[in-house]
Amino acid sequence: MRNIGIIAAKEFRSYLNAPMAYVVTAIFLALSGTFFATYLAATNYSDTSLTGFLNAAGFLILLFAAVLTMRLIAEEKKLGTFEFLLTAPVRDVEIVLAKFAGSVAVLTAMLALTLYYPLLLIVFGDPDLGPIATSYFGLLLIGGASLAVGVFASSITSNQIVAAAVAGGILFGLWFLGTAARFAPGGLGEVLSYLSLADHFPDFVHGIIDTRAIVYYLSVTALFLFLAVRSIETGRWG
Amino acid sequence: MIRVKNLTKSYRERLAVDDISFAVGKGEIVGFLGPNGAGKTTTMRMLTGYLMPSCGEVWIGEYNMAAESLAGRRLVGYLPETAPLYTDMTIRGYLTYAARLRGLDRKRTKARIDEVVVTCGLADYVDVILGKLSRGYRQRVGLAQAIVHEPEVLILDEPTAGIDPIQVAQTKALITELGKDRTILLSTHILPDVSAICERVIIINKGRILAEDRIDNLSDTMKAGKRLRLTVDGPAEAVSEALSQIDLVLSVTFEKPHHYIDYSFDQEPQAAITRVMVEHGWTLLAMEPAGVGLEDIFLKLADDAGSIH
């Protein structure tokens, strides 16, 4: 735990010292804010919900995760600092968990900045707070899974662009499985739908916490973090 | 402190390290000498746990690096070939990170950093961003992170590479100082570095150990160690003949327009050469060191090894 704390704190500080996190956060806020506001305007301010924001947020988080995580391991490989880290008395799994935790901290901070959307609704209207809480929970789960995919993508290359592209590829693939599921026959459709990053999210928006959804997002997270650890271990065999 | 048994590393088809065994005792400073691509870096990466060997064993202290890598790594300070620096951190931030990762508590970390920045000549730069440092200073920071947690074993990959002569001298002095109470294995491809710092050398080429001995015992092998280039105004053959009569000179070769003199690294034949010139009435136009015959040593050692088989 101590090692994870030390590395995660260092990663979080690196994010704060570089422009990347600020740029993606700014873009995320600008886009999600636009969706939030235009939806409210479109319903003539009768539906005081986060629907506009939430419709876009899940997908935006995928982009955000791919860009935010690309440097985590790939940059260390390029700088040669990975040798420094891998020869320190730290377990590979601690490195992966710490890097993941650092990026989750940035995601949490970014989502916290969007809390002024529901705040506006509370001040000027009477929103249903239950679904808002579950929606944020869902966004954190999607975000966590996406960041785990990003950490894995960053662990397989020393090129940050490649890492972002791989992460984007996997994430969009998993996201659009839901769309594919609608055209697939019966059983296959259900399987694809279950595997889709997108299809579990609407429940959270409607205020439902489905155990299956939680298990799904946590499984994806665990799977890709595990793959990242394996990828580092494999690297040691040269 | 370091024991290596039948260590082998192969990358697909290529054998980078081929069945080498050696040991470095507590408190020893041992030089790992070899040309570029000899397998020095790969070996050091296996010693530090960065790479897994294809075959063979590494022991650091009492720990087998295959089974108890973490415990072994705790004993080691490692300077890789290029100093591994996070370019966005300050010297203090980076050294703090390094010390904390190796298990020092906050208080000890602070105290140790105050010490190592002085030891490594970085005291005036502690708040400078690493990305802005020159190569010489990067190397110093690399050394500082390797010693910040006071490891018993130091593994230094080319610690004097790419820095200016004054810094080389400082680094050598620092390593000698550090070597008083710890075990050091350092690699280099520069012969004088080894003879200045190390008590013992391991010479490696193409992944195999060619020779391993104390510096003074290796003098036979190192006879080609020093070389002078002379420019003489006189009959070339007669000059060669006269020069080869000098006791301290091992061999004389003439490559127009220079005479090359090989001599043992612990001898100083210059005075005798000048006397010979004066006796014969020749003019010595120039006499200068002609570099180190390390390549020659490797060729010779490789030859010797070849002729045994």
C-alpha cells in the first residue's frame, strides 16, 4: 500500500504539472456543458435533469481516458525511467495499481468539476437527486474501466500515440458492441449487449443500480489491469 | 555480495550473454570491461532484476533474484546506461521519490538528500527541473539516486560515459570514496578508468568472459595497454631497430610516417627514447600518447581463447 501511495501521488502531481490534464478537462467541460445546456433549452426548461450531459458524458469519458492514460507507462519506457521503477523494490502489480489510481484521481477531480450542473438544477429547479447520484456512480465505473484499458494500452508500447490509438480502438469497440447487438440474432445479441460498455449505463441514468452492471465494469477494470501487469512481466523476459 | 552462475540471456536468435559466472566479494570494486555490445548492460540488467535471465542464477547478498527479487533489489543502487530521469521533476523531487520508493521514511529521506546533493555536487541545483540539466549534471543526479538509500551494492553502467574530463576525475574520486564501505560493480569500455578505480576486472566480449583477474596480475595481458606515437627525422628501419633495443619497450611498429611503441601500462619509456634519439643524432619531432589499445587486448584475448580450443 505504501508503495502504491508514493507512486500514485507522484503520478497525480505529474498530471498537475503538465498541460495535458487541464486541456482534456477543459474540452470535456466545454462539450459536456454544451450538451447539458442545449438539452435544457430544447425541452424548454421543463425537464430539469442531467439527461443532456449524461447522453454525451459516457462516450466523452472514453476519449478522455485514452488521452489521459497514454503517457503513464509508455513515457517511462521512452525516457528510460521504467528501468528505474522496475529495479526499485516495488511489485509490478503495485506499479500498475498506482498508475491507475493516479489517473482515477484526475477523473474524479474532473467529474467533481461537473457537479455545478446538478447544483444549477437544484438552485433553479427541482431535480430528482437519486438518479443523479447513481449516474455519477455509473460514470465513475465507466471511467475506471476505460482508464484500466488505457493503462494496459500504455504498457504495451513506448509510443504514446500508439498507446492512445490502441486504447481508443478497444474502448470504442467495446462501446459500439451495444449498437452491433441490436442487429445480432437472439442469444448472440444478448451476449454482445452484456459485453458492451454502453448498454449498462442507461440503468444508472434511470436511478437503478444493477449488480450485473457493477460486476461488468469492475470485471473489465480488473481484466485490463491484470493484462497490464502481465505485459510488464513479459517485458522483463526481453 | 554478487554471485552469478551460468548466466545466459538470449534474444530470439542472438545470444547477448553466454553462460557467464563470476562473483564480487563484499567491499570489492570490480570493473566490468568490454567493447560496446559485449553484453555488459544486459548482464547488469539481470543483476538488478530489470531483466529475467534465460538461464542461470543471480544472487545479491543472500537473495536469489529469481525467487526473492524484491529483497535483493532493496540492497542495490543502480545507475543505468542513461541516467533515468523524469524530465518534469526537480532534483529534490526526484531524489525524494527515489528514496521513498526504496523504503526510507520522510525524515531520513530529507536528511539523506541533503547529504547526497553535497556528495554529488548538486547542492546549488536542488530546485532545477531535470529536463534542463546538461549531460554531466544528469549523470550526477543518476549517481545521486543510486546512492541515496545507502545500498550495500552499487551497480554502475558506464558511470563516466559522456561527461567532461574534470567530471570524470570527480566521478572516479567519488566512486573510490563510495567503494570504501560497499560493493561496487561498474562497467566501462575505457581501460584507464578501470585501472584507476578497480581492484579487479572482468573482461567480457561477445557475451563471454575472456579474462578475470586482479589488475596487477593482468599486466601480461595488458602489455599492449599503452602506446606512443613518435615522429622521427631519421632512417625508419634504423630507428625501429634502435627503439626496440630499449628494455621498457615491448614492440615497435612503423606505419609511415610514424613509429608506434607499445609498452606496459606501469612503465615510462619516454626518457629512454629521448636518450636513444640523442645518441644517434636523430631529431624527435613529436612524441604523443596514441590512445589505448583496448581493441588490441580484446583481439589478443579472443585470439588466445581461440587458440586454446
